[in-house]
Amino acid sequence: MRQKIPISVSIVIGVGIIVLLGYFIKFPVLAVMQQILLQWALTLAAVALLVGAINLLNVHFRRVSGRQKNSSYSLILILSLLFTFALGALFGPKSAWSLWVFNHIQVPVESSLMGLLAVVLAFASVRMLRRQLNLFSLVFLATALVMLLGAAPVLGIEIPGLHGPDGLRALIAQVPAVAGARGILIGIGLGTIATGLRVLMGADRPYGG
Amino acid sequence: MGEIRCPMCGKPNPDELDVCQYCEARLKPLIGPFEPADTHEPGEGKGDSVTDWLDSLREHEGGELFEAEEEISEGEEGADESPEWPAEVASEEAGIPDWLAGLGKSLQEEGETLPEAEVGAEQDAGPFRMGDLGEAEKAGEEQDFWTAIAPQEESEPAEQLPSSGEEIPDWLQGFGESEPAAQVESDQVAQTEPGEVPDWLAELEETAGLETSTDALEVEPELEEIDWEALQPDQVDLEAEQESPPVSEDLPAAAPFTLDEEEAGLEIGEMPEWLAEVSEESSAEEAPLLEEVDASLTPAELPGWLEAMRPVETAAPVAPFIEESEGIESRGPLAGLRGVLPIEPEITHLEKPTAYAIKLQISDNEREHASLFEELVLKEGVPAPVEKGIAISPQNILRVVIFLLLFLAVGWPIYIGSQSVDLPLPSREVNQTSQLIDSVMVSEPVLLAVDYEPGFSGEMDAASASIVDHLMIRGAYLALVSTTPTGPAQAERLIKTVNNTAGHAYLDASQYANFGYVSGGPAGLLSFAQAPRGVIRYGLNGEPVWEAAPLADIQTLADFAYIVVITDRPETARVWIEQVQPTLRDTEMILVVSAQAEPLVRPYYEGLPQQVGGLVTGVAGGAAYENGMPRTILARKYWDAFSYGLTLAVIFILAGSIFNTLAGILAKRKYTFKDQK
């Protein structure tokens, strides 16, 4: 019995093969087709972003209209979104109003969250050995302390053997860290190849169908 | 303790049982008073209920055999006469005449040649008659009786009938004239085997008008005791019986349905006086009749040759079961009939199912465990109340202390503008980056990708500000692009920050262009790398970006002097390196990344050939870069705060780790000590 292949799968496999061949075969027609398909991808991704924004607005609008719990936050989100969109639409994204909103609201809020994260990480590191006292915890903690101390002079004083291009911090960052990172990158590359092949063969269909 | 005979299977059962222990048939009827089934005999119980007159009626309706039974019960004289001649036959057994011997041989041959159908017919007819004669007679007794009477009847017609008909007893003459069953059977045999009829038997047929055959020997002895002359011919007319239903017009059976005035006044259950008298007399006469008949019959010894002659026994060695298994219905409209189906269906015999106690038989201990388990299950569904902790706990105090100390360590140097801590020395990758930017010509296009989130702006601004400042110093034309939605605004913010801190006056369109946001992730970057004009056509304000003089010759990203990527995420850096760098040919890529992305980006820098021409990581990288620059911007301002904050964080972590390690060890020892106790 012949198995029917959905149209979406055929499209995905065809487009993937064309784009993939464009990397290896320097054929003008393939290059043009690859470029056109990639530009379609950009357009679709932008539209998807717009659709996501509309969906976000719709979801929070329902919460507000349904008077659900914590709907006041949804109302704030809707007002903020509409206000920012109105500023960008009326004055442009590079206008002083738009940049003021970005510089004085978004950047401080997100930066404060990162500053809070620094305090939380410090507190967690303090209590880490109380929770879990073993060899790996000790190695992790020692490495973190070396990297922190080596990132900047201790109270303005550089410690020989720790700071500098040939110090312990640079050694850890360039040898074991790079070795581990390369292993991770190789794993990412292999996983990407496998995933790409599965998508090209239709085994994986993250797009549905 | 009495016994009750089962009306279905006939087996005796204790009288206290309601259901037969063999066949589970009900022994005691559900309606009306109970009477043991084995006590009922034909003709009994006439005076028990109102249906007794129906019993007598049914006996008439049942045919002449039932009437014959009544005759037997009414006339005891005939019964007294019957034992005489079997006794004579028994006395003559010693000397069997020749003619009987010859007859025995002929009968034996005839029995061998008799068709099976006829044998079967004989067997079928036999049980029916024997069953009608009463259940008191057993099969063995009947066989004995047969053996006693068979040669007598054969011999008597041969010797006595030709000489004088008066010598034939009246009862036998009546039998010969009125026995319809024997006549029918003899007709059948005579038609099938006429040649084997003896001469003397043919003469007997002519003189007495009686068709005789060897089958006539099957006539029951009880029938011989009946006064056949008293019977009306129309009552025993076999043809009329076969053609018409059992109920005859001549019989008084219809009388009960035409009640006179006296009978109409009777209620159900009452019996007319005349009927009560008749029933009493008949019941009193019938019981001794059968007993006397049985007692008067003496078992005879049958010779071997005569034993072999008995076709019934050879064909049906087993006594008919109907006689024992079928009882006579004693009550209801079917009273007097034999072999009727039970009144109540089988389903009424079903007893109630055994009732089992629903309550579990468990012990107290098990019940306690079950209740405990149920309580635990119920508790699972109930949210446990959260105990309100102390508002100021040691952990909260510790958090506040850490926050305050870090805030002071970071904020105070920035607030006072301290620059006491020396900047780090530029590393190899920082120097390499600085050299690359030093080679940028005035108005040479440099693609500056600002791909970091606003939350990382503190670190990334400090890391990248010196490089942007360096580019501005070199007079490069900056093309700002981003793969994150907030990137374009972040790029504007970076340019404005560098302008403000370094004293530049980079203007839009003339000295830099903001391409905006490139969607699509890796695919978008690849497309942008291959054909930037196809992906980006207008700037952030809607102006055509490619019309600027520095960008006029740009067809691919390889046409830019340098590609500078500022990002806080290693994934974004990897995408830029993997998707864009292969298309750059001789154009170098410089990465300014956060400290967290350094481990994953450094392999691209350390690798051969280098995929990344320059690398600046975090605030330390920016500070080192500024250390090589003639002026300080953001990294310098942050460096003291960064140094003090990191030192304080390390002190906190180290002290807290030592304290908590000791506390944990002591706690373990404490628990171990308690366990040992």
C-alpha cells in the first residue's frame, strides 16, 4: 500500500534540499533559488513575530475582559504595548520618544533583573556547600572563585599567577573551558546534522503535517 | 421419618424435603395441602377435592384401559378367579405337550424373523398397558405373570375350542371378543405373516371370530380378570377411539359441566354426597384389589426354552422406565393424567442465592490501619497551611547584608568616580582587535551587529564602547544591524552613549546607518550575508540605506571592511560565525561578547584557521581595550566598582562556603550522635 506524503512534507523536503545544495554546488540557478527561499523565510519569520504580538494582545485582552485573576497585569501589558506601538508608528522607532521609553524603562528594568540575579547567585553560592557537599561541588566552587578573582584585581591588586595573560584564570579559560566548549560545539554540530537530515527525510516534522 | 416419592424421578426422599434430592423437582406443591406423590394411585383421592369427579371423568376419557382398571376395582370376583388358571399352568409345566413344544419352536423362529418394526410396536404397546395397570406391579412380576399365562393361552384354544366353546371361560371369551388392543396387534401380525399361523389357530379364528396370533399372548393378565361382557362395544371401539378425541358423548364425562341445582349450589372444595360415597367406596375397594392381585400371583419358574421365547424381554431387557419415573397428577385439572409436566417451571425451583455479608471481616488492627490510610489520603487533597515564617530570619538578614555590601561596593566607586584600580593589561586577542580597527580607513563601511538584550547593556556597553569609540575615531561608516527585536534601539542607544561619553558627534545617515532588525535567525543571517541589499532595503526611519556613499559598493557582507558582532549570547555568536563568516572571504570578524559567552566563542578564535579575527570579552576585555586607548570611556568608570564588587562577592562566597561546610559537618555529627543514642 502506497503511503501518501503530505504536501507540506514535500515542500519542506524540496526547499531544504535546494538550500542545502546551494552550499555545495555553485550553480547560478541554485544560488538564486536559495536566496529567494531564504528571503521568504525572513518575511515569514517577521510575519510570525507580528502574529505572536497580536496573539499576546489577544490573550491578555481575554483575561481582562474575563476579569480573571491578576488581570490588572494584563491590562498594564496591553496599555504598554499599545503605547509603544503608537509611539513607534507615530514618531518612528528612532524618535526621541521611542528611545526614551527604551532607555528609561526597558533597559533599567532588565538591568535591575540582572543585578538581582547577581545577588541571588552570590547568596546561592554561599549556601551551596551546605546543601551539597561533595567533590564536584568543591571543584565547581573553586573554579568559580578563581575565575571571579582572576577577572579583576583583588582590591586593586593583581595577584601574580592568577591575573594576566599567563595567569591561572587565563589558563582555565583557554584550556579546560575551550576543550569543554569544543566538545559541546562538536555535539551541537552532530546534532544539527542529524536533525537536519531527519527533517529533510520527513522523519521529524516540527512544522506538523 | 416418612418418605416422599418424587413425582418426577420416582425416587424416595425424606418427607421434610421440599425439593427432590436427586432431580430437584418440587416434592410439595406450592398451592394446596401437600400429599405425598407415592401415596397416589389411580383412582385414589377421589374424595379429596372437588376435582375428584373430574378424576373419574378422566379415567373414562383415558380410554378403555382406564375403564378396565375401574372394572378391576369394582369387581373383585374376577380378580379372585385369575390366580386359578396360572396355578394350573404351573402344575402342568412338568409335562409340556408336543404341540406346545412345536409351538415353542415356531414362536422362536417367528421371533427371530419378526421385523424390528413390529417388535418395536409390541414394545411400545407393552409399557403403555402395563403402566396403566398400576404402579404397584413391578416389571419382574409382570414378566413372571407373562411366562405363566403365555403357554396357557396357547394351549387352551388348541385343545378346547374346537371341541366345545362352553369350555372356554367367560372371561376369556369376553377377552377374545372385546380386547381391542390384542385384536389390533393380532391383525398386524396376521397381515404380515399369515403363513405361519397354525391350523388350529385358523380354526379358532373361524369359530370364535377372534383373530389370534402369538401376539395375543401379550394381553395383560389383569385384563383377563375383567368382565368383558359388561363392557359396551361402542366403548371399546378402537376405530372410534382413534378417529375421535378421547372424550365421548356416551361417557358421563360431560355431566360435570351440566350441573344441576344441587350441584350448582356447591362451593368449590365441596363434594356432592353421592360422589363422596362413590369415591369412598371405590377408594376402599381399589387398595385391597391391587394388593390381592399381587399376593395371589405366585412367581412361576420359566423353562429355558420358554425364557428364550419372550421377545419382549430380549428386545427390551430393561423394564420401562415410564412406570417408575412418571407419576400421576393428583391435583388440578390434569389430575389423573400420567407424565404431565410439572406445574411449576424450573425457575421456581431456584433458591435464593446465598447471601454474603457485605461487611468485611477485618480485625481491629486492620481497621485502624485502614482508617489511618484513609486519613492520609484525605490529607493529600487538603493544602497544608503554610506556616508563616519569621519576618526577619537569618537568611533574610544574610540576603539584605549581601545586597547592601554589594550595592555599596559597586555603587560607591561609581558615585565618587573612583579610578584607583589599574586597568588590566591588554591580552593577545584584545591587541589583535585593536590592530584590526586601527586599519580601518575613513568612511570605510563597518558592519556593527548589536545583538544583546537590554539587561546585559551594563556589561556589553562597557565592553563595546571603547571599540565603537575606536571606530569613530577612525572615521568608519557604521552600518548597524541586529538579529534581535530590541537590537535597533540598543544600537541607537550605544551610538548615543559613545557620542556622549567620548565626545563624538556621529550623525545618522551621514556617518552611520541603522539597518534595523533582520528576522529569520540563521536563515535570515545567511540571506543577509549573501545578499544584504535583498534583505535590507530601508533604514529604521524608512530611508533607503544603500544610497549612502559608503554603502554604494556593498553587494555582500564581504564588501564591508570589518564585521563587528556585539552579543551576550554564545548561540548568537555561533550563528554569526557559522553562517556569516564563511561568506566573508578576506573580511575579518571581530566579536565582542559577554563573559558568559567567552568559553564557547574562544574555540573559534583559538582555532586554525581563525574564524574570529579579534575577541573582546566582558568588562575586563573592554577595560583592557581602553587600557590601550588614549582615553577612557565606560570600562574605566566601571572598573573600580567591578573590581570591588567581584572581590566582595568572592569573600562572601568563600566565607559562606567555609561556614556552611563546617555547619553541615557538625549537623551530620549531631544526627549521627543522636542515632547512636
